[in-house]
Amino acid sequence: MDTKQTVIRIMADLFGVPEDEITLESSIGDFPKWDSLGHISLLQEIQDELDIEFEPEEIIELENVEDIVSLASRKENQA
């Protein structure tokens, strides 16, 4: 499973939405459970699943699924 699929699967499970409703353009607030607390939970789940770590200054820049997938992919490739 690639990074994009992993992130979307985690989001679908965490936010209770079908995977096909999540696009690269989806952003915080697009789903009822994707609020600020949901965002932190999402990032923690991704870090745990992919065995990576986001820096606080990187987290601030994450605005949509594409940003999250891109950063997670870069982190995986650095490991």
C-alpha cells in the first residue's frame, strides 16, 4: 500500500467517511470529525502507522490531504 492509500485509509477510519469521498484537495473542516483535534489525531495515526515523525513547524504547513501525503512520503523516503 502506498503512502496516499495509507493516509486515505486512516482518514476514512478516523473520520467515518468512505475512502472515495476523500480527495487530495480535501482539507480540515471538510468532514465533521476533521476539526483541530481530529487533525492532531490524524497526524499521530499517520506517524504511528508509517513510523515517521512530523516536526511542529511542518505540521503548521499542512492544509490538505495532498500536503499530508507529500510530507509523509518525503519522511518515509528519508528513513
